[in-house]
Amino acid sequence: MTAEQLSRILKENGIVGAGGAGFPTYAKIDQRAETILLNCAECEPLLRLHRQLLCLHTQQILDAFAQIAATVGAKEAIIGVKAEYQETVEALKQYVPRYPNMRIHLLQSAYPMGDEVVLIYEATGKVISPGGLPIEAGVAVFNVETVYNVSRALNGGHPVTDKLVSVVGEVKSPRTVRVPLGLSLGETVALAGGEKEEFAPEELSYLVGGPMMGRLGSRQDAVTKTTNAILVLPKGHPLIQKRLMPASVGMKRAASACCQCETCTDLCPRHNLGHPIEPHRFMRAMSSHDSKDTAAYQNLFFCSGCGVCELFACPQGLSPRTLIAECKDGLKRAGLKAPSGVAPSPVTEAREYRKVPEMRLTARLGLSAYESKALLDDNVQQAKRVKEPLSQHIGAPAQCIVSRGERVEAGQVIAQAAQGLSVPVHASISGVVTDMDQSGIEITAD
Ligand code: SF4
Ligand code: SF4
């Protein structure tokens, strides 16, 4: 199979990175990739889906991973997996020797091993330049569920119509479920037994994506191609309170309490890889309205948003990550872009000792009580109604091609890829199109 053919199949089947931002996978099929990496770090506390999926469908996923390697002509295919995922590692050890040029790289239980810049360094020793793309260093990284979706597309032309979601926190039976795209978060939580009865609905909040990098969601929001987890927490939990705090309050707190201890910078995973991001310097410049230290602002573009500075490092409980994101948005709106051609400094000698142990992170976040196996049920759950967003990926939103009242079959294209970077959206259930607007297409089952 040629790279063009594989790329076309992935685009037609609507495959995007199932882990984070939803980068269309077809655009990663690039013959400059000398190394391809399967990301099974799964470093967000409480998430379980990748290790479980890889353990359950090891051969199927490795077949697809090997197919990608052969198609792009990669010299090496590496599986980055944490040593503590013993069952998954054992399953991998059985199959990996069957594939030439494939190896397992065992990772420590530290956060954020799943950040692709960190993972690439751990597995290959290469440092991606600040603001650069992995492919510039000859590397392409794929998420486990993404490669599973590639295998389904290659074996039977199954488009992306469902998503694995870990449902954890204040729910009766934490578990990982496979749901049709567009199912509401509330209905997805119901599949894990629903919210615990000791809480009134208004006393709980949903954190979507994971405790470190997730965002607040509502019960009506839809599961998309990138929804990894729903963490149900009491409204008073510090993780929820932190996200509800207005940036203006965060700024005032920074001005009055930042003692410039530099712990945020010392523990910043990107900083320790030699990227010029220094959260303490930004906090100083921002809170003292210092407009002369321009580098403190320009270098914000190199922040990954991992949250280590804000949720683990800062002894004062300040919010560097949130303030950086706010400022970065403002700079982008003003038309400013990341500085280009910035070379990384040498990796810091102390990096090895500054990794954030996952168990301590979970405890610091107040989540130890929510640790659970969240066992995976791989059967696609039924839905009476879904509303599928047109934008579930980075790039241009898909364009609706169905009309109200039209009958659609599961797997049928209901929104075609737009010009440029984009992928189509397929019906996740069979039924009738009952509503549509700019945000999505509603289908009601027969
Ligand atoms: S969120 Fe904080 S710790 Fe993470 S990359 Fe940005 S500045 Fe560094
Ligand atoms: S860790 Fe907190 S107090 Fe210390 S420099 Fe960073 S923001 Fe300021």
C-alpha cells in the first residue's frame, strides 16, 4: 500500500488523534518518519482506556501499527508503555517479536509521559525543537485508540462512529464504555451506574478529558472523537474550584502571593527538555505589569498546558497554567505567533529527579479515593438519540450533507471533509435526522 492510499483510507474513515487535540491522522502519514511511536503512556490520573484496549486487541493494533511503519518506510516502530501496566506489557511481549524493527520502550510512572515531546525524548533521545513538529525530527506519534481505529478502517472499512470513554469519580460503577459519537455526557455517565445518589445533580461537575488537562463539561455536551474520560466530582473539589476561578482573581492572587520560588519552572517538563518556557518569569512580568521582559510573553507559545506548574508545583496554589493560556489566547487574537527557529538548550541535568511521580500527583490532586479499575466494556452501547458535532478535530469543521427528515444508516457520511485540513463525520447510529445547526447534526434512532 502506498502512503497516498493509506492516507486516503484514513481520511475517508474520519480518523483523528483520539487522545488530545484531534489532529487528522491522514496528515501524519509522512514518508519523512524514520521512527513511529505508539503512545500508551496514558499519564492522566484515573484513565485506563489505552492500556485496556491494547491488552484486549494487541495483535490487531500491532498489525495496523506495523502497516503504518511499512507504508511510510519507518526504520523503527516503538511502543511507549508504562512498566506498571503489567498485563499490557505481557501481552505485548508475546506479539512484538513477530514484527521486524518493533520494540517496547518501558516508561516510568511519571506525569506527563504522554506529552509527545516528552515521550519522544524518553523513547528516542531526540528533543523536538520548541514549537516544532515531531516529523521535523523524523518521528510520528500515534495514540493507541487511533491505531485501533486505523485497524478497523483497514479491515472492513469501519469509519469512526464510536469512542471509548473512562467514566470515573462519583459514579456508582466506574468503567470504560464504548459509546456512539454524539451521545450526551449525562447518558454516558448513566452507563457507569449514574451519579452517586448522595449528591444532588447540582452538587456535581463533569471534568472532561482528565484531571490535569480536562475542561469542564455539561450533561448535555456530546461525546466526540477525542473524549477520553468523564470525571464526575463534587463542585467543591479543588480541581473544579480551580477551573471556576476567573482569570482576574488568579491575576490578583499572583500579584499578592507569587514569591518567585521558581518551583513552577524547575518542575516544568518542557523547560527541563530545554524549551525556553519559564512560568515564574511570566508570573513576575504579568503581575508587575512589566512590558519590557518581552521574552517572558513570547515564550508562552512553548507551554504545553500540562498543568504541572499549577496543580503540582506551586506551593502557593497559584494558577500559572491558566494565566499563561489566557495570555496566549490574547497574543493569538492580536495576530502574534510562536517565535520560529528557536533551538532548545541542553536538557537540564536535574530532569531525571524532577519528574512528577504519578501516585504522588494523584494524591496531591485529591483523587486517590477515586482510583478504580474502570474495566472496559468493548460493546458499543445503544443510543436513542445522538448529536454529532461537525468539528471534532483540528482544522476546518466538516460540512453537513444531509437534511432534516432524511433517513441515515450508521456509518454513512453525514458531513463531508471541508477544504484544507479536515475529515468527514459519519452517522454513529441509524435513524432520522431530526435537527441540525452549525454545531452539529442530531439523529434519532428508529
Ligand atoms: S503548563 Fe506549566 S508546567 Fe506545563 S508546560 Fe506549561 S508552564 Fe510548563
Ligand atoms: S511556584 Fe508559584 S509561587 Fe513559586 S514562582 Fe511559580 S507561581 Fe510563583
